[in-house]
Amino acid sequence: MRTLIALAAALCIGIASSRASAAADLVKVTVGTTGSQSDAPLDIAIEKGYFRDEGLEVVLNTFDSASNMVSLVGTGQLDIAAGNVSPGLFNAVERGIDLKIVASKSSEPKGYGYSSLLVRKALWDSGKVRSIKDLRGLKVGEPSLRSNLVEYALEKGGLTLRDVQEVQLSFGDQLVGISSGSLDAAMLAEPWVTRALATGGVVRLIQGDVIAPNHMMTSIIYGGPFMKSKPDAARKFMVAYIKGVRYYSDVLDNGRIAGSKADDVIAILMKYTGIKDPSIYRSITPNGVDPNARVNIESLKRDLQFYKDFALVKTDVTVEQAVDLSYVNDALKTLGPYRPQR
């Protein structure tokens, strides 16, 4: 009996040792995110073991905004940033800091208008605001000053950001502001859009897929130190990431999260975000994503021109200087074409 116990104990120790050794062999990759629903491909790739299959241990670090990640990625304190492309990135590239936009993360194709410009219902009911052009002089909330998406929306009504009163607030604070009357309009993203509409106190003026069809909202950004010190990890990360992108793509159906994999994806989102009600995920308009994670160059060019028009970028830096398509191209050679599995 003692011999059997000893053998069992030795076996358990051997298994534990093997697991510890396997974990020690994984290459650690740190990724900055905003903890939003658009992080779904990353969350899926972690939960499904896609990164681990590539020999990677991916650690997510949450930030208030993608702009706060840029300097950390450029200096190697963070390997990857997953968020919107800010003026700071282009300015950093111009200064010689090695940063590259390597893949797309979220977009707004037709039917997947993840963001919306909302107006207070009281203004709508009174007739004061019935279209975008009526926002002139009013207080408009935005997640960051000089928001490109707000500018693109205002252009639909013949206005620019210079014609409104900009108010920088987080999505949550914008919801409070438009509900209390301290804001007249707000640019929100899901699930805040659904939450705001549920209050009955707002009216949707325009949705993101109409504001800027196929606009690439967020991207995957590699830092130079990561690309140089961990070149194999950089390539393997992209393979695993695109697997996560494709799994997420499989649940997108007519502007909703649906299909046989929906419950699985919603469970993962509930684990990684602050939203723990599955019904919310079934009612929101999710962001779209290119199943091949290709960078939308034209979308980036429009954004960069906007930054230059508002003097947020004051140099001749180009989109091409900030983009590296090789990682996606190499990963697609490994993975082959996307075949939906709904």
C-alpha cells in the first residue's frame, strides 16, 4: 500500500513538474487593451488556447485609452497595444519611435454600427434638434477631444467640431451627462448605446456604419522592441490572434451575436468585460471585424488627414511609415482562407 501511495505521489509530482516546465517554456507577451467588447478576438484566443498552442503566454493589461499605451509600447514596457490609432502614434513614428500598425481589430461594416451619435429626447421632441445640422453650438460628448468619428458624423450635417462645444468624457460619464441634461448629444459605443436607448431619454441621430462605412475603429500595434527581441513570438501571436478573429467572425449574424457559438463567445466576453448580463450581448450591435485581420489603409489615411487638418499631427508622416502588413500576410499563408463555421 505504501508503495502504491509513493508511486501515486511521485506521479503527481511528475505531472506538476511537467506542467510547471511547460508553463516556463511559454514566451510572455504583454498586451494593452481597453477592456471593451472589441477585445473579443484576444479574449477568445486566450480562452481557446490558441496563444498557448503557439508557445505564448499572453497577459492583458487594461488602460483607459489606447493613447496611454503608445509610449509604453515604443519603449518596450508593453509589447503590443490593442486599441484606436491616435495622433500620438503618428507623431511618435515621425520622431523615429518604432511602432507599427500590423492588423485590424474592429470595424463598422454595414449592419455593424457599433457606435452612435445620440441626442437628448427633450431636444428632439421640442423640434430643436431633428438632424445633425441642428447640433451647431450645442454640447457634444466624446471619449477624447477632437474625436475623428464625431467629426465624420458632423460632416454629414455640414458641420465640423469647430461648430459645437466639445466635452471630453468617458462613455459612462457621457451616459450620465446626456441623461441629466448637462450634455445635448453624445458619441457612444456599445454597450453604452443600448443602455442609453433603454432609458428612453435619447434618440439616435446616426449610427457608425452610416457615419463612416467600414471605418477601422481599432488596431493591433506592435512595438519595435517586441518585434526585434521576440521575432518568433511576433509571428506566432498573429497566427493565434487571427484564429480568435475568425472564431468571433463566426458568431456575427445580421448585426447580432448569434449562431451555435454565440453562448461560448458571450461567456468569454462576460469573463473579460464588466458586463455580466448575457442578454445585453444578445441585444447590442456588435462591432464587425475582417476575418483576415487586414489593415484598412484607406480608413487610416482618412484618419491621418483629419489629424493633420486639426493640427494634431503637424508633420509629413505617412500611413505607410506606420504600417507593417508582413505579419498578417505570413499568418494567412499558414492559416489559409477563412471558411465560416456557424
